[in-house]
Amino acid sequence: MTHRVTLVSPATSASLRQARFDDGGSIDAGGEARARAAAGFLPVATRVIASPSVRCRETAAALGLEAVRTAELAGLDVGRWRGRTLAEVGAVEPEAVGRWLADPASAPHGGESVEDIRGRVARWLEACRDSGGRTLAVVEPEVVRAAVTHVLGVPSAAFWRLDVPPLTSTTISGRSGRWNLRLGQPLDSAGAAADR
């Protein structure tokens, strides 16, 4: 039985534009408009879920989705760095930032490491593999990165090499212990046609 998981990244927000660790802010007006315009092009799903963050919940709503919050798909917990930009943190804690970016097992901010989020997302993905149907999930970009590194079986250091643009979809399909991957589909008619 094949299961498809389509991961949709959230619309733009002020914190996203500023490269700020999620501060609980809302999506911006432009991001909301783009999400509303893309609403009719999403694949039909048997299960619709979202990361618990404000921007993922608001993106799901703008896409016309009634999504269930799923804690396992929360964004990376960056502890005391939450709400600050990488530049701000780097100016105060340059060694900690360097260690965090170089070592996937490091969490100098007191939150999760890249290894932690990768393991959490991998467990969720493996648990839903044999359920059949399609899951549509509006999730933070780091959840997409964690899923992709898991599916490809690449080292966790590759996490930082993956860019996840706003309002794009990544589809993972799997059965019999194997996953396939389709990356970066736009949420419009061309992307929807390719994802069916």
C-alpha cells in the first residue's frame, strides 16, 4: 500500500524575511494572498495536519484547510534563541552558532539539535508509511529538511544545504520500506498537475 505525504512550507512572514528564528508571528498580507490563490490546487488528502506554529496554522487556513495540529511536526526548538536573528545570536555567541551549524548533534541554545528533529520527523514519517492514502501537512521548513535527509539517507549535515522556499510542496511516497521524493513543487496549476 502506497502512502503519499505532501509537505507544504508556510507562507512568508516578517520573521521569515528577517531570517529570525520563529517568534510566533503571523504570515504577512502578501503570503496570505498567495496562499489563498493556491488553495484550489492542493491534492485531495485523507488526513490534513499542520505544525503547531502560528504561521503554519494561518497558512493552512489561508489554503482553505482544516488542519489538525501535530506536535511531532513542530519546528526546530531553538531554546533561548527563539525570536532572535541568526546575526544577533552570532554577534553574542559566535562559538555556539559555529558549533551548532557544524555539529548536527549540538544544541547550545538549550533546545533541540538537528539530530533530534531529524529523529522525531523520521519516527512520524515511518509511522504513517503503511497507512495508505495521502497526508497533506503544512509544516516548518526545517521539518521538510528533516524529512528529506531521512528519506534520502544522507548525513544530517546536509540539513543546512537544503533551501525550502515559502509555499512550495515536497511529496514523499512510500511502501515496502522505500521512499521516493518529489521536491519544490509550486502551489499552482502546474505543480498540482505534476503531483497527481
